[in-house]
Amino acid sequence: MKCYCYTMGDPSKLIVIALMALIAITTSVQPVHSANILGVFLSPSPSHLIVHMSIMKTLAEQGHNVTVVSGQKPKVTHEKIHNIIIEPSEEHQREMEQELSAMGVKKQNVVVMLMKFLMANNVLTQMQYDALRNERFQSIYESKFDLVILGYFVNNFKFIVPAKLNCPVIISWTGPPMEMVNGFVGVPPEMTYVPSTFTPHKNGELLSFGLRMFNTFTSYAMRLLVVIMDISLNSYYKTLAEGDPTIRSYSQMLANVSLVFCNSHFSEGPIRPLVPGLVEIGGIQIKEKPDPLPKKLEKFLNASNKNGAILFSLGSNMKGSNIQPATVQILFKVLSSLEQNVIWKWEDLAKTPGNASNIFYQKWLPQDDILAHPNLKLFITHAGKGGMVEATYHGVPMVAMPIFAEQPVNAAKIVSSGYGTQVDILNLKEDDFKAAILEVLNNPVYRDNVQKFAKLYRDRPLSARESVVYWVEYVLRHHGAAHMQSPLVRMNFIQSSGLDVLFAYFAILYALWRLAKLALAHLCELIRKVRGIFKSKREKSKKE
């Protein structure tokens, strides 16, 4: 093969090089199709909306026409996104506030809370259902969309949207793969070695026999609850579909999900088998380059270069007013006594827990940008998935204060992985809280552990944003990408568990056993008769 070298001083040859480069570019890069994409994110949780909107912002930056319907003003947005905000009624907002207040006073029974969600009789479900019936939402059906992305949280009746628009649907889930979303794309339920949402575990360790017993029970219980949920939410779907006989049924829509985006990454564990239709985009909300902080906050953090700073936030759902007053005073007493500066998320700035020179109160915090600051030394967190991911990505150790839902499991993982410690905020003791903070601040092992993991978490062939763009456009190019669907989606419990095959084998073995038993009986009878004949002949010969 000949190699031609051109000097930069030859204009004609420079033109040849430019033409060759242009041909290479036009043949290797495919044009981007600008699609009309609708996002429906009606969960009242601001942290959930941040994850969902990060997906939509990525698609808007790619040049797609993006429309988003949400129940609140998004914290993450883009100038090219058309936002439609349908706020819940004041009554529903009061009911939601009451439920959160109850969670801040005493521990909630996980089983009862989960049943309440899945039975679809809670305010969270009703808020989303009412939004779909809103006149402003109904006008959306007059437009043409190529794809719908649904924010998922016990709201399967929202499948009515892609059903009416007759277009593919992608699910956005803010957590790791689990029973409630695995069924949409046919992720196999491996219960012997993949811990369920409620099974305590440490990455890489085999489950003990007792934990496998517990894991099997909770996994089947979750699958049963999903069935109960479908029965309940199907009635909502049917009501929304009334008057249109052409709309696909609830079960048909559940079996036609193109993709599920999960806010997770395999490095977090546990290792499990996944199908092509489930794509992990863990850390989608984390910016590649942090945004500039508000001036007062930036000044406060920059002034913390000597002793460092601490971020304290219990998430977007739990307000300071939801916490017991005695607990708030313990929090303030400990945090105000520290050498470090403390950034405290507190909603009512007119009624703060107290004044201290080292505490900076703020109603809303750019959490990801703060965690990226080099002076931040510790994150005191409720152990929500979003904050936990952001902290581990930036290599910040944690003190976990879980309250409800999956937070206790996340907190246990923080402790078992060596990323930090845990305290009980509902039974908080001053000495325990301060000891936990000083342990993480003064023991470098926690920061070392979380920074080692940060390297694993960041090491990927595609970034979270690149994965979103590729797979969304893949679904668009292939009109829903039905070829990726696992056969497991269309199988019932008996079929997917292989019980029908096992029954058939047992039936065949039983039949063979009966035939063998019958044949042996006939053989024995034949042998008896033959012996009788020979015996009678011998007796007859003796008489003769």
C-alpha cells in the first residue's frame, strides 16, 4: 500500500485532503433525526423530576423537539424544552404534606407503606391520575409525537398516553433494576444470588441460606404485589380509555415497553443478568462540569479551605418542619459546635433552628455542584438514591440518616461499603450524632473507599448522556425496537418459572413408572405361570 505525504504549503493538495476528510465525515456520521418527544413526569418528588429532566435536557441538546408535562416547576430544564406544569390541588398537597410529616415523627412499617402505594389508593396516585384528566393535558393528544418517556412510580395508568398517541414508550426509573420495572422488559428474576430491594447484602458476597430464604420470600411477595397493583391501576386505565375502542388494552401496553432507563450502574452492585431493553444510566443528573455556584454560597465554600465544609440535606421531600423539634435542636447543637462550615438545607428561612457563624441555611441547594467543590469533606444525607450517587461520584464520604422507602437499604450499603456511617434520626442522640460525624471526618478510610469507587463508577464505554442519546435514537430509528423484547414479557408466572415443563416431566416420569410397574407385574405373573407349568410337568413325570 502506497503512502502519500503532502506538504502544508501546497494549496491544491490541501484541497484534496479537505475533500477526502469531508467524504469520510459524510459517510461515517449519520444525520440526526429531530423527533417530537413527550415526557410525562407527574410524581410530586423534586428529586425524581431532576433525574427525568436530565434525560430530557440531554435530548433537547441533541436537537430533538421536547415537550414535558410535570406537576411542578423543574429545577433542571433547557431553553428548547416546552414545559407544561399542571400543579396538584391544594387538598392533595396538604394530604401529601401530612403523610411526609408522619414519616418524620416515627418509623413507618415498610410492608404497610408498600401496600398502600401498590393498592393505588394513596394521594400520590390520585394526584397523577387527576393531572391526566386535566383539560390542559387532554389538549396534548391533538399533537403528533414520535416517542413518549414516562416517569415511573406506581402509575401504570399513564400508559394511556402512548396508547392514545400510538407511539413507542420508554420508562424512566430513578432507582436500580427491581421487581416493579423488570417485568416491563423481561429481566429474569434470579432470586438465589440477586438480592431484592429489601434484602441486606454486601457487594460480591454470597447470600447465606437464611438470606436466600428471605430473598425468595420478598421477591415473590413483590411480584404478587405488582399483580395486585395491576388489578387496581387497570381500572384507572379503563376509565381514561373510555369512548375509544381502538386503544390498546392495559395488558397490551405493559407488554410493549421499548426500553427502561434505570438510574444505576453495575459497579454499584449487585451483579445481575440484564436484557437489552434495560439500560443503566446511573448519574444522568450529574454534570460533567459543575455550574457556577450562587455568589454567597460560593464565598461560604471558598472560605472553608482550612477545616472544610459539610453539606446537610434530608432530600427534596422531607422538610425541616416535618422533623421533631427536639431532634432539630440536637442537629443544630452538634452542627454549630463543629470546626467545619455547614450548608444546611432548610425551607423556612424566617424560622431557622438557630444562628451560628458556621451554618449557612438555604431553601434549595444545587446539590451536585456543591458536592463537586474541593472543600466539601462530608455529606450528611437521608440516603436517597440521587444524593448517594452524586456523593459517590464526587468521592465524598457520608453520614446516613434514613427515614423511609429504600433509604434504610441505601444507608446499610453506605456502611457495608465503607463509604460512611449511619445514625437513627428518629431516635437521635447528641453524642452518637457527633461521634459519627467526627469518625468520618477524621478517619481517611471512608474518603479513600468512596474515591476508589468513584473511579469504577466513572469508567464506562459511554457516558450516561451518550447512552441516553444512542438508545433513544435507536428506538426511534427502529420504530419501537420490538426485536429487543424478551419473550419473558409475554409469559405468565407458570411458564416463566418452568412449572409447566416440570409438571410435564413429572407426568411423563409418573406414566413411565406406572407402565414399568404394570409391565413388571405382568412379567412376574408370566414367570409365575411358567413356573407353574414346569412344576406341574415335573409332578406329572414323577407320577409316571
